[in-house]
Amino acid sequence: MKTALVAVSLVHSTVGFSTPLLKSANLNTPPGFNNARSQTLPRRSSALPSTISSNDDLIPGISAIEEANDQLSEQLGGLRESAFFRLYCVDILASCEYMPQELFECYSETCEVYPIDDDVIPEDLRTTDYNENEFELDGWARWDMPSNDYYDLEQFPEGYTGYDGSSIWEYIHNKICFQNYGFNDDHWKADFNKAVSGLHSVVSCQVIRGINEKAVSGEEFTEDEVWTDPVAEFARRMGSNGETPLAIENLYFTYMVLLSAVGSMRGRLMQDCDAGVFDEETASYLKNAMSLPIFENPAIGVAAQTLSNHALQSPGDLWEARMRSRELLRIVNCVQCNKCRLHGKVAMMGLSTALQVLIGGSNGTMQDPSQISRVELAALVTTLYKASSAINLCQQMSA
């Protein structure tokens, strides 16, 4: 097993990236686990909120999510067909600037992605992305420069590729996240670490779901694919007795942050619906989603309010959050699986946008929604759906 991280070992382990697999020679099967053929996911069961978090402030929000997530997930899932939320211009060949790497090419079809044809890209979307791309020296995460290479998340959905991204997550937790902050420290830097770790949990759930889907389909696992049992993987990656005991609490914390950020963008989203930015079907899904009571529930806003209160205590230090959000996006260029890189960039941009919306204004206040670009808004909503799907998986797996 890889050495646990000192500063954030209670926040998240380093296992995995977008569709990772630990293949190191010294990674033996942990006691009680096996590499037997995967079994199907158990029927859905909702865990008691008190077993998810010992933080009394978060428990009401967790309860609200448990009750409302299915309905929200259904509406968000409908947005995946919209070009606005599924098409992204990505420099898929950008170089890694953080660590020496041996040249590695994933020759598996599960790793590869291809740009869509130019005539499929809506011209207004391409024009918007070009016009909104603006360099800001001390800004939040910087998206790739506009080009003709657009990728479709629906054509290449997240899944299990067998790629080992553990070194990337190790770098994120050890080099980009803030060191020497405990899990419950009363500081926005601890909140930042938890939010990143929650995103790691989202990715872990994507991996577990992908393993299960592969097993259920009857597709054979290769000799290099060590982990083939989704139940064992859930216990290891997400379970309270696994490598990251707080993984599910981190997930709910990040989901609350994302929910609050999207809720804060509701006025902008409704204006865009009325202005014809979205097609009729997409606008219908958005309006239905944004009308759900979960966005009005004050319990959902606890995580974001905690982050905001902490940020207001030291607004002069928030340049460190902006810098790290930029680094989180750029480190994904070190991922050597193109599908993982594509989805990793969108997810990192989504989390960065949530932070920008909630504490990116003057002196740590909320950002003006009109300042959020198309790519940022699309990534934010897409990442919310990824987190919602991760919650669904946890509900299914938690007996």
C-alpha cells in the first residue's frame, strides 16, 4: 500500500484518478478482500446520516440529500444530451509540467477520445467560448485555449479504463492541497482540502460503478486489472473501515458546496433559459431541476456558509485558493489516459467554479453570476451531476 499522506491522511487516500487502478507490485490484496469475479451492486439502501458524518451541522443537509437526490439526479441527467453541457474544447495533448514521466500511450479503446466533427459544433457555442476566453493573471482555473478540437462527454462517458492515476492524486494531496491542516480545523484551507477530497470520492465512485458495469456486461478483465469486485472496492475506497474512513463525508461536503454554487447561479440559468441560450428540452430540465426544494433548504447551505465564513476571516489569503485552483486543472495534463484527462479537466473546472461562485467576489464574498463563462457554468452543472451519481452509488452500496 502506498504511504499515507501526513497532512491530509484523514481527508483522502491517494488511490486513483479518473478511472484508476492500483497496479504497484507491492499492492497485495488487503485482508478480507479478494479478486474474485465482480458481483452486481446490491439493491438501494440509504445509510443513516449519523453514520456518514459525526459533524452535527452537516447531518440535516445529508438527510435532505438522501431524500431529494434521486429526483435531482434525474433532471440533471437530462442535461447530458445538451451541447451546452456536453461539449468542451480541450487541449488533450498538453504537456505535463509537474513531474518527469515516461512516455506512455494508452492503446486501449477504453482510454481514447477523439474530437467531434467541426460541423457538429454549434457555431454560437464556439463563438461564445472564443469571446469569453480571457487571461486573468490572478484568476481562478484557466481553461484551455479555444481551438477546433471539441470533445463530447456523452460520446466518451466516464468509465473504468484500468489507468493508474495514483501518482497524480498523491501529487494533488501532497503538493497542491494545504498542508498541516486537520480535517475539522476552523479555516477555509481545511474546507478547500475537504472539497478536493470529496471530488476524489466522486472519481472513486465512478471507478466502482465502471468495474461493476464491466462485470455485469460479461466483459473479461485483463491480467493487469487487479481490482474486479465493486463491493470490495467500495469497502476499500469509500467504507468507514477502508483506506479513507471519511470519504463519504467528504463526498457529501463537496456535493453541498456544488449544490450551493449551482443554486446561486439559478437566476443566471433562468435568464439564459428565457433568452434562448438552451433548446426547449434543456430549458425544461433546467427549470425543473432549479425548482426543486433542495436548493431552498438552508441545511444544504451549511458547508458553503462555513467555507464563506472562514474565507471572510482572511480574504487577503484567498489568492492561495485561486492559485491552487489553477494548479488543480493543470495537473490533469499529467494524466496519461485521454478519457480520464477529459473528464478530470471538466471536474476540476467544476469544483474551481463552485469556489469562484461562493468566495470569488470582493474580499471573499460571492461572485457576480454574470461573470461566469459558458465553460465554467457547464462544468459546474456537469460536476454536480457527477457528484449526484456518486451519491446514488453510495446509497446503493451502503447496506
